[in-house]
Amino acid sequence: MAALVAAMASIASATELCSGVSNVTSIGAAGCDVTGDPGVVFSNFTVSVVGASSATVGISAASFTDGQVDLQFQIALGAELNPGTADIQLSYEVTGGIDGVDDAFQASPLGPGGNVTISELACAVPFTTSCPLPTVNTLANYAGTSTGQLVQDSATFATTSPVYILKDIDFADAAMSVFTNSQAVSTVPEPMTFSLIGAGLVGFGLLKKRIRK
């Protein structure tokens, strides 16, 4: 069961979000590390809600497969102050080097036209609501809306660390309990790997020389 964090413009420690989640190690309050990933750490979680009495956000599952770290966030929304409109903002920091982000989510409309929209902004520098200039600081900026269908959005960029992520989740007469956010991990060969490649090329060169003789 995920560690759920009640939030109203609050800072959620990594310990709170990571404790008790399978495949996730809590590095104290500093961050969360998913089993198997090459040193990617998630930290500095903040959650805020507008238009509802409260909101809870937590990590319910995590995995690392095919060079991608998947975090499944579980959401519970309190009573909406203005029915049909509520907004949750989730932000966090990713260190260790990633070169892509994507979302997967599905809304459950409560009435005609009901939907959930998730906007994602990823920056190479700290920010509040928008990435500061120059434009190279903006790594990803996209939005998708679900009226009941599965929606997937993604963006790729040059390997960057740290990456600052802000997710804006807008509810319009619809509900959503979970969504998945993925980070593509950059796999750079370690020095030993380069040494082995070099040794192999030298050996191949000597073999060709011997064959010529």
C-alpha cells in the first residue's frame, strides 16, 4: 500500500512517499531510489491543491525495465469546493541523468464532457510556474486530456541532471485514482566498458595483421 501524503501546498519528504513501496529504497528524507536503476534519485516532492478541501498523492508502485523508471502515483481528492473543477500540482527533482519523460493516465468522467488534463513541464533549472530563458532550459512541455480513454504523452531530450518536473493535474467533472510517470534513463558506458571495447579492437587489429602475414 502506498504511503499517502496529505497536502495543501506542502512539502512531502521522500521518506513519506517511499516507505513501504515495493522496489523502492528510501534514502532518508533525501530521495527515493528504484531497485535496478543506475543511480537515478527522486527527491524534493511538493504537492498543492486548488479547488478542493484536500488531496493525497503517493507512490503506489515503481519499477525499472528496458531503461525506463516507472513511478505509479496514487491520488485521492477531497471534497471539491466548486464542483467539476479541482487542480493538483505535483513537483519533484530527478538526479542521476535522464533523457526523456512520459505520462500514461485514464480518467473516469462523472458527467457529459468530464475529463482530466495532465500538463507536464520539465526544466534543466529550478523554476516555479515556467522554465526561465533561454529556451534550452525547457526540456519538456506537453499536455494531454482524457475523457475516458488511455492517454500517453512523451518528450525526449539530451541527457540532463538534475531535471525539475512539475505536473499540473486538472479535474473537470471527472475522477482519476492513479497515473504513471516514466523517466528514460541515460545509459552511458562505464570506464571499464570503454577499456574492454578498446582491448577488443586492439585484439581484432592484431588478428587481421596476423592473417595478412
